[in-house]
Amino acid sequence: MTKICVIGASLGWVPCLVSDLIALFADPLEIRLHDIDPEAMELCAEWGRKANRVNRRKDKYRKCPDRKEALKDADAVIITISTGGLDAMEHDIKIPEKYGIFATVGDTAGAGGWSRAIRNIPVFRKFAVDCNKYCPRAFIANYTNPLSALTAVLQHECGNPSVGLCHAYFETKDVIQKIFGLPDWGRMAVEIAGMNHFTWVVKFSIGREDGYELLKKKIGRGSLKDLVKDESYDEIGFSSNHELFLELLEMFGYMPYPGTRHICEFLPFTISNSPEKHDTLFKGKVFETIKYCNMRRTSIEARREGRQKYKESFLRYLRDKKTVKARKSREKGVDMIHGYLNNKPVVDVVNVLNRGQVPGLPPDACVETLGVVDGLGVRPLFVGGVPEHLLEIMRPQAVCQKWIVEGMLKNDRDMLLHALYRDPQCAHLKPHEVRNMAEELFKANAKYKCLAK
């Protein structure tokens, strides 16, 4: 029986990922659910019991309040936690806003990503130590943000094959598919390089033809805006318009990840220095929006409302006599677990430490490229010829990410401050202002014991 430990009984992630497990693994599974919230574990276990009835499975769903029990001899570990939840995330957004930083998401880059990293890294370090001890050969799939920093911690602190996973590659291919009116991704090959939530399409092809040459012909005397009119939606349902995507494509000559909500937070000219804002209406809801490229914020209040609605929907599903069979999603984490355990190669996007696969970005920063997963673990693919102007716009955040991880693992407060001084979001601030903001964020995260005294 294949043993899967899920750390974080997320009502959003568990149905999706367990459905993938059911779709790919014919033999019975033992799903071990670990969370600090007993209700979340019970609800996810109940979902699993219903999945057994619907799909005629004999899988076991175990609630494991003890993490060590959940990890013991596991074949794979899936991590979907958020230390502090939305209450902590509120500080990540509202404290930097006092210093002129209007974060649209606040979970990866900049001051918000820095804050989220310092409270999650000690938790992930414990996960790594426990995995090393209780399931040293288990495959670890991490879905928690800030993905790059937390995946780097796992790879520094334990010997398990591990990878960080995101939806950005799907969204990128979706946009290319729309531009060229393709029925699916079948004729498309896309090579990317960068960091999670800030990747660039270095090259792509449609059939045997160069994609960027085809794009020039497609535009002709028209405009890029004529080709990309719709919004992009990630797997969770958050949307982004394409104004910043188009601006960067025109400026740099290469496509970035189209998720405006995320890529804007890596750039110094988008959300910093108290940008001009207005309210916009989208799908019947009002959003605070930066005027430049109409970048909408996903507010904490909206997240709380959405989470409550999702829970209500989850409960309705459990009560409903109607049943829906498990279907495979587009997520690749379970494919990689299956590929590793059965030595069946899977090629897709991976987030792993830079061991030379992206020359020009710092060694040991966690970078995102295509990679191969098989019985040997995770092996990233080399990306040659990344244009220097793309490397230069990515390098500052890559350095910050590396310093945040090193600063936390070494308990080095000065290194953490230098990571924030260097962050592009803070370019408009004086050093003492960055220090003051850091002290407020340290204080807001004090109960999570980010640094030893």
C-alpha cells in the first residue's frame, strides 16, 4: 500500500490532489492527513471516505495529529500549509502599505514575501528534519508560498527528492494557445527560465516553427492587444488582466508569466512609492486597483469571504447524495510522485536550487525551469541563452530570496535586513525606513519564533 502524507488538510488542495492520486494509482492508498486544525483533518477524511464509495476504492484515510506518525515510512509527502493563515497574511500586506508598497498578493516577493518567508521557514526546517529521520526516501511536493524560499529550505536541510510546484506554466501555455488559436497544447513546446511567479519564455515553437517569429507575423501591423484580450485564470480561480504582460513583452521582447498579480511584485516601477489607485468593478465586485496597467489587489477581506464560501461548498458536497467521480487535474505533483515511485519519467516545470541550469542567476537560489522526475529524483534541465536583460531584471529578487533563506538558516538578522534593503519593492525607501518596516514585520511575526534570541 502506497503511503502518502499530506501536511496541511487544505479544503482547497486535498480534493484536487487526492483525486489525482486516485486517478493515477490503481492499488489502494493510505492517505495520512496532518494538520493543527482537527476539524480540517476530519472534513478531509470524510471527503476521502466519500471518494472511496464513489470510486469503489479501498483507500485508507488516517487523521494524524502527530506529524512524526504521519511521516513514518511515507512514500511521498505533499505540503499545503500557510503558517498563521490569513490573520498573519494581513500584516504582510498592511504593514508595507504604510511605507508606500501596495501589494496585490503579498505572498512571494517584496516585503510581504519576506515576512511570509521568515515565519514559514522555521516550520519547513522542522519538516525537513523530520522527513530526513522518518521517511528519508519519500518524494516531497511543496505547494506553499513563498514557493522558492520554502522549497530551497527543504533542499538545503534534507536529502529527500523534493520540488516546488505552481500553476504558472499552465497559464503561460494557455495564453500562447489563445494567441495562435490552437485546439490544445499538442503542437506547442515552451522553454522557460526564472523564479516562481516570475518566469520568462526564453523560446517556444509551434510545430517546427519558431514561436517568436510566428508571433511577429501574427501581429503584423496590428497590436499585441488585439491578440490577448481575455483575462488569465489560475487553477484556484484568481484572474489577471494582460496589460502588464503586454507591456513587458513589448519592452523586453519576451513573454513573462501572464499572472499580473504576481509578476508586478517583482518590479520596482509597479506597486511601490504609493502608486496611484482607483476602484474598478470586475464580475460584480469592487477591487482596489493600481492605475498603471489596472493591476487589481486580492484583499484579505475578499480572501476571508472566499474561504468561507469554499468551506460551505465543501460541506454541501459532503451532505449531497449526488456523487462525482474523481478526475485527474492539470496539477503535476502527483504525476511526479507516481513517476518517482514507479520510475516512469515525467517532464514538466520544477522549482529546485540553481546548480547551473540557469547560468547568470545565483547558485543555490531556487529557480524554475523544465525538469525530469523519475526513479533518480528531480533533475532540472539546462536553459542556455537566457538574454542578459532578462537575467538582470530577475537577479535582484533571486539574490533576496537566497539571502532570506541563508539568513533564517543561520539565524542572521543582518542578512535578513540586507535582503529587504536590496528588494526592488523598497527602492523608494531610505535605509532607516526599511529597518523600521522590518522591525514592524518582525514584531508582527514574533509569536512564530522566527529568530532565536
